Amino acid sequence: MPEAARFALIRLSDKRFFVADHPMTVTAVYIDDQETKGWEAQTASDGEGHTWTEVTLTAPAPNEARLSAAGTGKRNPTTGALLENPAEIIEDVMRLAGRTEQWGGLRAECAAASLRLAGSLDEPFSIRAQIDRISESAVAIWSEQVGRLYPVETVSGPVRRLEKWQVSGLTVSASLTDTADILRLGYDASTATGRMQHSIELTASPATLGGVAVDVDLPMLRTPANAEAAGRRYLARLAGERYEDAFDTDATELRPGSWVELVA
């Protein structure tokens, strides 16, 4: 991932602190909120193939001090490139779970949108919850092996036409739940402080809901350009008309992520 906001370090001793469970480049170390120059980062490993990053201070840190750091994060084990495309980050999470899914469609969409994420996945969440967190920060939806930015302006790929005789139990529903026409978006989270460092406010035009506002945090977004672009897509979903079409079909060739047009 690209250079992120400060993240907390884990104390191993008065001088040694755990940074991450993978090799990374540390660019700054802070004692409480004051940057210190007296440190050295190194990569450590064990006989079982585990590699991690530590920081060693030149002088002991007080017991009550909070240490944090900034830096550039994990790299693709094959290419050596920073993991910053949302799809590549999801693929890395899947690798940790022993799975090998490739999210090429979402990777291409995120690359075209110049969408980059950064953050620390250091909480005891399930793999599904971690993917939810990553995709939400990208304003993407996903199912197994498939993800895409949402909402989309252009439908790409084949569209499967389903005639009315091919479906049964069709129901169409809509709801005002999770709707708004003012979005207050917090982004660029600092795990050292637990707060979003920046925010923007976007308003739909026309504001058809009369000014209903919602506060949303997308913690892994880092740049203003990405925050505005992702916020506009998020607001388009909140302020637009959405319908859920549920139906049963025997069309076994349909897979998650397919485009479908219901005819007649």
C-alpha cells in the first residue's frame, strides 16, 4: 500500500517495537506526537519462513509513551510492486486465507479510476469482513471472485437477456433506507489516533430528499482526488433511484457479476 497515515507500534521492549508482519519501508517514527530521529528499522525472520519488520530506538522510550510510525507498506510477492490497487489488496487478503482468486475486472476498473488505498489490516476480523472494509473504502460491491466499482456509468462485457418465461417469482422493491442527498465523507484514517484526518462534503443536485445528510467514513482512502471521486459515486447511490429485482431462473450459465437484462 502507498504511504499511509501513522499507525501504532507494538512494544517488544523499551527499545524494540513491532511494525508489521511483512517487510516494509519505515519513513518516520513518533514518540507520542513528536517525531524522533533516533531509530533504525530492520527486517527479522525465523526458521519457518515468517518475516516481519521491527524498529529499534537508540534510547529507551518511557513506559507510558505511545509510539507510532509512517511508511510504505506491503508489496506484491511476485512483482515487488506496492499493494495499492483495491483488487490487489483483496487478492493479498485471499492469499493469507490460502485462496488464489484473481480480481482482474475490479483491478482494471480501479486502475482506470487511479484509485489507490492504504491502511493497516491489524484487527481480528474475518476474511469476509476485511474484504468488506477494503471494498467499502473503494465504493465497490463484491461477491465470490468478482468485484466492481458501484454504481457504474458504463456497462462493460456481455449482457445476458432473460425472457419472462425464463424467470419465476419476480419481485421488484425499493426503499428509502440508506438514502441521502448530502454526504459528509471522512477519509485518511490514522490508526495511531483512531480518527479520520480529512473530510469533504458533497451535495446532490437536485436534492430530491430535501437535504437529508449522512456521515460516512472511508478510512483507507488517502488522497483528496480519490475521496471526491469515490464520494461522488457513493452519493450517486444514496441520492439515486434504486430497485431490487429478485427472481429465480434455471439459466445455470449466470454467475456472480454477470449483467442481465430482463425482457418483457
